[in-house]
Amino acid sequence: MNGKQKIQQAFTTANADGRAALAMFVTSGFPTLETTVPIIKAVADAGADVIEVGMPFSDPLGEGLTIQKSSHAALLAGTTPQTCFDAIREARAAGVTTPIVLMGYYNPIFACGLGEFCRAAADAGADGLIVQDLPTPEAAPLLDECDRYGLAFIPLVALTSTDESIAASCQRGSGFVYCISVLGVTGVRTQVSDRILGLVSRVRAKTDLPIAVGFGVSTAEHVARIATYADGAAIGSALINAIADGAPEGAAERAGEYVKSLLPGARRKVVAK
Amino acid sequence: MPIRGNCTRATKLHMATVPVRKTGLPDASGRFGQFGGKFVPETLMAALTELEQAYETARADAAFWDELNSLLADYVGRPTPIYFARNLTKQLGGPQIYIKREDLCHTGAHKINNALGQILLAKQLGKKRIVAETGAGQHGVATATVCAQMGLECIVYMGEEDVKRQAPNVYRMNELGAEVVPVTSGSRTLKDAINEAIRDWVTNVETTHYLIGSAVGPHPYPMIVRDFQSIIGTEARQQFVDRTGELPDYVIACVGGGSNAIGMFSGFVDDPSVILVGVEAAGEGLEGKHAATMSKGRPGVLHGAMSYLLQDRWGQILEAHSISAGLDYPGVGPEHSYLKETERAQYVAVTDDEALEGFRLLTRTEGIIPALEPSHAIAHIQKMAPGLSPDQTVLLLLSGRGDKDLDTVARARGVKL
């Protein structure tokens, strides 16, 4: 199985098991370079279905304060694309089989060289990419390289997306479709707006890919609500807050505990499909 | 040289109409060659399409240009004159130097040309809330000014570092009714203010227009800003030809994001004999801290566009440095990258110290206090003058006046105000 199939399979398996899939985001290199592999392993062991490994960027214009700060700290700690690849490779060596997606911004990928980046990512054991500032109309060169190395390119769709852009993104994307639940940047919010329901159904009409909802998702209650209409939930800032809430030595344990706290929400009372 | 240096009043200009796109760029995908594009979060894509359509509609609408041109004439004070700098010419002993006086615009800089154009677009889009970024504060002041005039809510993001060094402009914006939000992330300068303005725009995109101040950002912004600033080049070319009967040999402007320069260059880009020179900030020197994006950077993606950038080997954006807040930016407008790559324009860099010397030179010879941004261009003219002869001409774009920089200049000279 290549990365695209592996990611899609993770959703299928979770859904068949009566659960919404959980896609969990961690910033590589935060709080320290050494904690990344233990955190990935703890998040996987706790039951995450997909792990998004964040590659920090100096100018993360799609992020709220939490991930701005974790990105900044990770860069100060010496995080580079190479250390992200190394962390994934080590996590695989430590037995993590959960699909892993690299999530970040375009310029570090472009600086590396698109082909070289995808080759190194696939070689390290990554299964796909999410690029926050690379909408489908600009993504053709990177999509070609993802195809060459069997990496999924996970499209982001937004409340403001037109049906045409949703169709184009779903057609070229793979793995799953990431629906942005809010107008805004990443970050914990008290509620997940039901405005997302309209977007999910518009996406559903265009694709058979699994659909995950993210941005602002932080509690088991949020996940439970999302589980009634989507195939998975994506959670980032709340996990970063848990990781940041104490000494680096306990970061992996706190990450695992937080993921476990979401599991009751992910379980569907009635299997939707 | 019977004509040159003649002080007769420039011929009254015809009112400018629709900007002429001499290069035919950007293309349909928003590219200038490999540069430009729309590298933004998906949430903004629909807003960019909407803006593009609104602008194309406005471009074809005579009533839109009538309203804009009437405001440019009566509110901004256009056309701004060109001035033959007789004393500066004499002092430098080289070429004849003419100055396009954007410092005489209402609010003191060229930024108002674009702010007015975009505020009319925002009105067409039905947007009641305006966000903007500002470095030196000139664009923030221009935006706050047009929002006051149009009765729109105005939020200006400004790096905390710039809030400190441009205090008078912060207060001007407050008096105009704008909310100035200090940005504390990253280097706390213009690039971080743009990040924060984009974050606001993503969050409030349905009610808000992002009134970007330079020829940077995702398509269609670099095109729109250039078109609204092209009045500088259109006027200047006609004025210069009317005055001297010829085209200038050199056209020189400073480049941060590059809106003043691209507006000026757009008037001359089809005149192959005219040498276009963009002057970047070399800060403390090109081996130290600087903002010389095209001299020392390489192509990459920041703030929605592919262009030259100051970045490390991993593609992380480097902090820029310039004594001039308006040039303190690690990127540059994509059309400048294109003009560099096609060698239609040359880009050079001038240090903080040289710019301070240029500032004093124009002030003392002509009684015109320039902003620190165009002081870089003055300094470059000072450098090139010995190599040029009196039968050559240089047209300098003086993009703004220097009142806002007096604190900075005094501090640099060790004077406590």
C-alpha cells in the first residue's frame, strides 16, 4: 500500500469499527527535538488514526497563537525538514505504523526542491502532505512529485470554497479531505459551528474520499458532534496546549492522555454508514 | 541645453484615465513569468476571485475612474509636479536631476493613490471593515485617511518595533479614528504586520477588505496596486517630455515592497532607452543586517506570492533590517522580481549611513526634507553622478516627505529631541 491508500484505509478501519478517525497534529521539535519521537509514539499508542507532523515555518499565517508559539519554539530548538524526516524515521523504527502526514507551509518545501522533499519524506516513512498555503490551483508541480513518490496530497477546503474549487481539490487530492470548520486560523474555540455541515455535504457530493473536520476542535464533545456527520476530526492546538502544559519530560505522557480523553467522543452511538 | 533646467510650469496634464498595462502582465494565473501567483489558505481563494472580478468590472467602468480621478485631483492634489533640482544638480556636478514630487500628496506620500483606489473597490464589494498593514506608517495613515473620508471602520496592524520608531504616525492614525494593533510576533516589523493582517482577513473575510499597501501579496493585489500607482509614471513621463522634449536617461526609485517604484516604472517600461533603477536598503551592509531582497535573496513564497526573498537554506524567512521602516521587508513585489530576471530594471542597494547622507543632501541643497525611503535613491544618485555627464538626465521619484523620520534621523545623528 502506498501512502494514499494507507491514509484512506485508516479512516475506513476506524469507521468500520464504529469510530470517527482522529487526526492528531504535533509540532515537530516542540517542546524539544528529543521529545518528538516519544510524543508521536504516545499519540499513536493512545489511538490516533492519523498523525500530522507539523513542520514549523517562520511566518505561519494560517495559525493562531498556540501553533505560532510552538512553531517559533521549535525553530529556535533547531527544527529543520531534516529533523522532521529523522523523527518520522525513528518513530517508524520504534514500531509506529499509524499513517503520518507532514503538515506545513510551501516555502520550506520549495527551498528543499519539490522532488527532493517528496523523495526524502517518503523515504523517511511519511505517507502524505498538507500544505496550508498551497491551494490546488498552485499545487500542480508538488502534486506531480507526490504522485511520483506515492504520497497523498491532502486538500484543504473552506466554508468559502466554491463548488468548482471543491471539485478540483477533491479530484487531485488523496488520502482524505480536510474541511476547515471556521473562517479563521487554527486554535481552540469553545464551539464548532454547524455551518460546517453544509460544507461537508457539498464535499460529500464531489468525492468518495474520507472527510475530516478540523480547526477549533478541542474536546470529546466537539468530536462527538463531528462524528455524526464526518469521517474524522483533526485536532492540533488543544494537543499542543497539553504538550506545553508542564515539563518536556512529561510531554509524551500528557499527549497520550489527551488523545485518550477524546476517544469516548469519537465512538459513534449509532454507526452512520 | 536651452530646454533643460527651464523653470516654466509643467504643461497642465490631461486627467489620467484608465491605467495602461504596457507589459500585458500578469497573465491569467496572476504570474509575472515565474513570479506572483496565489499562495494563500483556501479560505481566501474565493475572496481573491471576488476582488479580481470587482476590479475587472471597475476597470471597464468609466464612472469608477471619474470618481477616483476626481478624488486624486481634489483630495490628493494631483498631478504632483516634477521639479528640476538645480542646486542638487550643481552640487553633484553630473547629470541633470529632476524630482517627481509624491511627497506633496495629501498625507505626505504616494501611498494615498492606492488607498483611494482600493477603498472605492471595497465600497463596490460592500465591505464595511478595512484592515491594513503598515511599516513606516505611511500606508496606515493613508488607509486611516480614506476610511475617515468614506466612513469605514479601519484596523491597522503595525509591528511593535515600528510602533516605537514611528510614534507620530501612530498618533495620526488614532486621531483619524483607526485602531492601531501592535504586532508582537516574529521580528515585530512589516512582515509580521502582514501576517497578522492576513490572519484577520481569513477570520473576517466576509465583511472585510484587506487594503494591502504595497505591490506584494497574492494575485490580484500586485496588479491592482501597480495600476493604482501607475498614475505616478504616467504623469511623470508626460511632464518630463513636456519639460525637456526628451525621455529621461535614468528613472530611479526606492524599493521595499516596491509600490512607488512599480508605479513609476510602469510609465517607462516600454521605453527601452530609459534605464530603470530600483534602490534597496543595504542596512548595516550587505554582509550584515539588511533588507536587500533582490541583491542577496532567492526566489520563494511569502505572503501569497512567489518572489525574491531573504531566507535561510531551509526556506525560513530572515529578518530584514533597514533604518527606514518602509524598506524593512524581506520580500519584494513579484513584478520587480520579473523586471530583475528579465534585466529590464537594475536593482542596487544603499546602506543606512548612505541614506542618512542622502537625506541631508536633499534637505540642504533644495530645502526638501525627504522620507528615509527615497533618501536611499538620493544616495544612489550621489554615487552614480560622478560617472554621468551634464547632458544626461535622471528622474528621481521622491515617494514621501521626511517629517515622520525626524526622530529616527536625530537619533542616528546622536541628537536628543
